[in-house]
Amino acid sequence: MFKRTIAILALTAGSAQAHSGHGAASEAHWLSQGDHIAVVILSAIALNLGVQLVFRRIKALRHRET
């Protein structure tokens, strides 16, 4: 699931960056365009899956030590 999400994110990020208006001054712009919202959501999913993976590995290592 993580690899698929990263692949989809990589494919959609280009369309979100294809036009001007990005930067710290226009953060609300990311929530006003459909392609930008998709990138934000996919980034959140990818981050969540990555954090879950790290915690699972830490838990498995702790379990292995005991």
C-alpha cells in the first residue's frame, strides 16, 4: 500500500506544481485547487503509512529483544 501511495503521489505532484502561485505566501492556494488537494491528501496518507511502518518495526525489534 505504501509503495502504491508513493507512486500515485509522484504522478500527481507534477500537475499540482505545473502553474505559478506556490510559496509560503499562498498556502491557502493548496486547498483551493482539486489537484492540490489530491497531493495534500496523498502526502498525508503516505506520511501516515510511513509512521505506522516505523512504529511497527520498533515494536517488532522490542518484541524480539524480550
